[in-house]
Amino acid sequence: MNSSRQNIISGVLKNVSTLGKSIKLPSALVVPEQRNAIGTPVAGTGFVRIIMYIIAAILLIGIILLGVDQWITPIFQRNPGGAGYIPVPGTDMSQVFWPTLKDVANINVGVIPVAVVPDGVPQPPLPLIVDVLEGQTSYTITMDVFIDNEYPQDLGEGQSQRIFFTMSQSVENPTLRVGLDNEKNTVYITCFDSAGLEQSVILDNVPIHSPFRVGLVISPYAIEGYLNGKLVHTRQLNSIPKQPSRGDKIFSPSNIKIGGKVLSQGISVLNIRAFGYVVSAAEMKGRMNDLIDKATFRPTK
């Protein structure tokens, strides 16, 4: 009897030992997360934790940079050529036109209503519209110019400039005009007041057969002329120039005509950029990286 009991007890102990080896007991009791309004939280993996740490670090660095930018020194560059080192996208308030020769057409100043065309009728080309200049007492315009023919042209009686930029309601009565001396490579930037008085700044020795940029800044009391991003000439004005107004146009060079003569002969203009504010010298220089190349001006040569 005792021997039988001993055998039974021995068998039970052996079975318990085998069962203990087959069960992996956790080192600590895991308490499940309580269900909330969204659901039961799931424990993140190691990869998720790493991603969260990276995002937190980026946010912390951004906060530090914002603090430095506001109270110590500019970090974020809010416009080309401005103070700061990191360009901020979406802050450029300028408008650009004429990237290629086929895009050149009159540019309307102000918001021009577009006619509604019935279904089935061909949609006419949308007009080019610049809306940052209308009514501005201070504004800036830049343009890339290419002089393909440097020789004097037949411009008609009384015309001494090969005019390649005009902003006005009519070519004969301009608000702003830019032209090349018909005898030499000198550019004149001229503004007009309401009485027709013209006042100019001069850019001497502009390049021939090579693209260059003309920049002009108009304010109530001064006009500035830039050549390839560098300030060349500033003039104090004796009267307040006319403001760009609705109905004005920036005429394409081929449409600048007086007496049937095209005054822009041998000159092309691209990359017109308009600003509704006075551009600083630093910004003028900082934007020179998009000067149109010669191949764009002469695509078939």
C-alpha cells in the first residue's frame, strides 16, 4: 500500500515538474490598458518610439530657432536677399510674366473682368493681369533685356530712344518708360507726373548681345535705377509721379509703336517681375539667380 502511494505521489510530482518547464512565466505582471473613448491603447514598437523622438527633437529645434530669430538674430529669410539663412516658402508677393518669347503679350494693370463664354464656344486666351501695382505710390519692376541689334534704327522723326518698356493707357502718354539711346548703349528709365513732366535716371554701358537686368524703383520723391542687381543711379524727384491705375497696360515690345514705327526694334524683353513695394538693394541682388539666359532670347539661333 505504501509503495503504491509513493508511486502515485512520484508520478504527480513528475507531471508538475514537466508542466512548469513548459510554461514561460512573465517576470512581471502586465496590467492591460483600460479602454477609453477612442479604443484600447496599443503599446508602440521600438520603431514608433524612435519616430516620436525624432519629431519631438525637430519641434524643439524649431522652437529654439524661432526664439533666436525673434530676439537675437534673423534665421528665417522672408524674401530673396533679405536677412536670414533659411528661405521661407510662400512669402514672395511679386508677380512674374513673360518667361519665354511666346508668352510675351500686353499685361493689364488691375483686375480685369473676364467675360463668360457659353458652352461650346471656344474660350479666348485669358489676359495677363498684374494686380500688385494698381494705385501704388511706391513700387518696383525688374525686366531682363537682350539687345540683339546695337546699331541705330529708323524710329521716325523726333524719336531718340528705342523704347522697349512702356506702362500707360497709351504709348503716346506713358506713366513709365524705359528705352535705349539710339546712338549708344545707354538706358533711360523715365517716370512722368500728371502734368507730363518727365524725370529720368541713366544706366550707362549696358551689355550688347548678352542678357542683362534692368531694375527700377519708383516712390513719391525718388527714382532708382539698377543694372544686374546693383544700384547705379538715384534721383530725387521734383514732382510726384503718376500712379499705375486700372486701364494701364505694360505693352509688349512689339506693340510699342509711334507713327507706325516699332520703337523696340532689335531689343527683346523677358521675365517682367512686379512688386507692390520698394525692393531693397539686398533683395535686388539676391534675385539675380533667375536672369534669363541667351538661349531663351534666341531659341532658333
